Amino acid sequence: MKIFVDRSVLLPALSVVGGVVERRQTLPILGNLLLTAEDGWLRLKGTDLEIEISSAAVAEIEEAGAITLPARKLIDICRSLPEDARIQIKVQGERASVSSGRSRFMLSTLPAADFPAMEVPPARIGLQMERETLHRLLEKTSFAMAQQDVRYYLNGVLLELSTERAVAVATDGHRLAKVVAVLTGEGEGLGSEPTQVIVPAKTVLELKRLLGSAQEQIRIELSERTLKVELGKTLVISKLVEGQYPDYNRVIPADLERHASIDRDRLKGALQRTAILSNEKYKGVRVTFENGRLGLQTQNPEKEEAEDEIEIAYEGESVSIGFNVAYVLDVLAAVDAETVEVRFRSAESSAVWQGLGAEDEIFVIMPMRL
């Protein structure tokens, strides 16, 4: 195998596939990328056995072939070279040379035949979706995913797909995020009854990184156990989380008679100030709703206290609710509107947070005892 490729096209492709490679591996070959040179393209692939990402870069192929090279070292070498560098990759026995100008690096290799390939059953559902639509669904819900919870089905985002809409839901048992998007692209295999799949946390994070905010369409395919997402020259294949996701509609409280409207940025600033003296372990804040004002209070084991207040639109009896500061700030970061609406019943009930007019986005935060 012998190829020439410009750094300007190789480095972006390496960055796409390199993100999936873990620094610590159970198998040495999982620390490598698979490079396949053929038909004017250098195709790259990385995997951790749960998710596989592949991409491609235009290259001049003098000798076709396939090999695996250490992912981190190859990426670091390309980053260190000048922006206009022309790179030669040549396999010599059990080693490969990566050279450009007067720079030359010899890397160890492992056989391409040993690189694991993910099995992808035939797709039962396929649909076109705007790239920004999927990015929005994941970006606005992923913060509420559980992290290494024993309830493994919570360690990801639920995607619920039907002919007309897509719903993304995430919860860790203390908060919940739900976002709805209208589907306008073509689809196969979808029915009026929604299909539910649970996308693993790592796949969610990789997709967020790759999706960006471009408007071009992507293609999604679902089989019994896998998710496939095509983004131009990039292909993401991931295993799905097996298990039954809880009925999220039961977590979203209804008939909440109390309602407050708050300036998002003012609330964010007040929370950040009062959080300075909160308990570092629990990060709780006492939020008191009163006529025309919102009071915030925190304290810590050293008996230090912080208080703040802002003006809000609220009428009714005084109600104090304890919230995790981090949970509220996460919601405020996900809300686009300048005004956030809060609906609640009492100090013991969950509160529903929404951006003003954003009926397709719901965030639920459960109270904490202070």
C-alpha cells in the first residue's frame, strides 16, 4: 500500500473517526484505525465494538491495500505537520512510514484482516431527516441522560419515531427532557404507532459532535439491534441499548395550577451567584416564588449563606422548592427563548420548565430536600 494525500483532507477525516477510539483498550487493535486505499479514496474506520465510525478522504493511490495504524499517533502526526503538507503513507512489512517533506515517522501496524467489523442486520426502518433536526433532538435532551446507572436503559436517549414526528427523551430519575420535532423527509417502514429505540450515551455524544448545525439531510436506518446514520461521506453504526424505556408521560406532571414567567438570563446569573456558597456535594438552592419576586437561598456545612432575588411574573401564595442548581442551569442552557416559564403545584411536586412559546420542549425537574 502506497498513497499520497493532502493534510487538509486527511485531518478532518481522521478527526471524525478518531473520536470513537478509547485511550485504554482491551484489545490492541481497537486502538488502531483501519485504512483502506482503493479507487482514488482513502477510507478510514474506527470502532470500540459498540459504535463504528467511518469516513473517507480523496487520495492519490499508487498501490492499493489495507492496514491498521495507531489512531492517536497518526492524528497527532497529521496535526503537527504544516497546513499545506502533502503526506505519503507507505506500508513496509510490519511497519508503515508516514512522511511529508523532511519529516518521517515509522509506525507499527496490525493486519487489516484482524480489524473487527460490526454486524448490521437488514434495516426495518429508514428515513431522511434534516441534520439540524437530529442535532436539536440530541442537544436539548442529552444533558438529562443517566451516567453509568444500574438501570442501563436510562444510559442513553430514547428516540421515538413515527410517520409525522420524532420525539427524543432522556432522564436520570431526577430530571427529564423531552423534545418533539416534525418529520418532513421520506421514510420507509414507519407507521402511525411510534417505534422506540434507545441510543447509547457514547453514540449520542459522537452524533452531537458530528452533526453540527448544517442543514443538509441525513439518512437513518434502524434494525432490531443497530442504528445506522449516514452523514455525507461519514457513516455511524451503533448498537442499541436493549430494554424497555419507562413510560415518560407518567413522569410529566399535569394540571399544575401555579405559573411563573422569569427572564432566563437574570435567573441564570442569580443561580450562578448563589451557587458559590452552596453545599459542594449536593448543590441545592431554595427557590421561593412570591408575588412579583423570586428569592434564591443557599447554604453550606460551614454555615455560610447566599441570598439573591429577581423580579418575576407570578401571582399567588408563597411556595419554596428545593432544586439542584446544576439541573436548573442545564435546563436554562437548553432553552432558546429569553423568557422561561415554570409550572408547579407545591414544594413536594416536580416542576415543568419551558421556554416561552416552545410547546414542543418540556423539561421536568424533581424537587430535592434541603
